[in-house]
Amino acid sequence: MSTDAVGPLLVVSAHAGDFVWRAAGAIALAAERGDRAKVVCLSYGERGESARAWREGKGLEEIKALRRGEAEAAAAELGAEIEFLDAGDYPLRETPELVDRLVGIYREVAPAVVLTHTLTDPYNGDHPAAARMAMQARVLAQAIGYDAPGEPLGAPPVFLFEPHQPEMCDFTPDVLLDITPVFERKRKAMECLPAQVHMWEYYTELAKRRGVQLKRNAGPNLGLPHETMAEAYVRVYPQTTGVLA
């Protein structure tokens, strides 16, 4: 995932907040380059990730509206479009209809890069379900014979963003993305999600730790700032290149 790549970015997020914690830096970088950035939220996270609102006595539709508003504000802070499929959560059910909707989005956006969840998460089955559907839709969108509007998709690389407990999710990052220039935008986007205020500092500290790792792997000659901020990803498909670098 290069900082000078050009082309649309598509992010498939299980819940309304996931894209902010895990990929807001990548989204903001794409927007600052002038690339289209689109987030698809399969659910609002209304049942499993809105405990505070339930404790306050809010009803289901009120919570959906609340989470939608928060996610829209966060996406606006990052310069991204956002679409909600309202497929429900806890559980997020994999269906042919939902995959077909994603195929249509793939063909409309024609992403150069796709970001989604890990395929393993013993704490939250919605996350792997979203990843499986995102990857199945990518394959189907490539098929010239698949009945969906638009042209067949190319082969955009897929990157899995960091889960909340990486050690339990088979997450060993092989890509560290420097988000230092846009971290303040990520922080502002996080602050659009008061339903999960406990996550703000967690993901700020995680960005610092990943930044330390980025600097170590980049070497001393790049002149990176003292407090480099980064996001971690796993690349799904092989990189194609004519030069090993």
C-alpha cells in the first residue's frame, strides 16, 4: 500500500465505528491525495457496539440513527463518502443478497485498493463475516459473466486492518503505513464516536507503537519525525513487481 498510489479506496467495515479505529489514516491519506475514498458499513453496530446507548434507555431505531450520525461525521472529517447497508449486527449474517450488493459497489467504485477486517476474530464474528463477504464480492465482481451492472473489476490488492486484539486474530502485520501527516484528522474522526470513547486513547497509543516499528523498519535515513504515527495491515494477495525493493 503505497502513499503515492492513485485510484479509489474502498473500505468494507462491519460496524459504523470499525473503519475509524483501524483505517482512518489510510482513508485520510487517500482523500488528501485527491483519490476517492468510500466506506461501506454493513451495519450500524447497533446491538453489539452501542452499550452506552442501551444503558441510557434508547431504543433500537434511535441507536441506529445515533451511530449513523457519528459515522457520517467521522467520514466527513476524513474526506470520505459513506454508505450504510443496515444488515444488522450480532450477528452479521452472510447472505447472497448482501454479497451481491457489495459486488455492485465494487463495480461502481472500481477500487485500486480494498481495506477490510481480518478473517479470524474469536471475540467478534461480525468482523470475519464482513471480511469473507468483502473478499467473495471482489472475486465475483471480477467475473465477466456475473450479472451485475458495470464493468468487471480488475484485481485490486486487499489489505486487512488491525483488529482490537491482534495476538488472538492471527494478525502479523507485513505493511506499516505512515499516517503522521494525517493523524490529527484520524483523532478528530475518533472523537466523533462518543459511543466508544474508551477507544480514543487505545488507538492513539497503538498508532504511536506502530510508528516506532515503522521507523525501525524504515531505517535512519528517511528523516522521519520523532513521533511517527502508523497503521498496520496484512496484505492478502502477492505484490506484483519487476524490482525487489
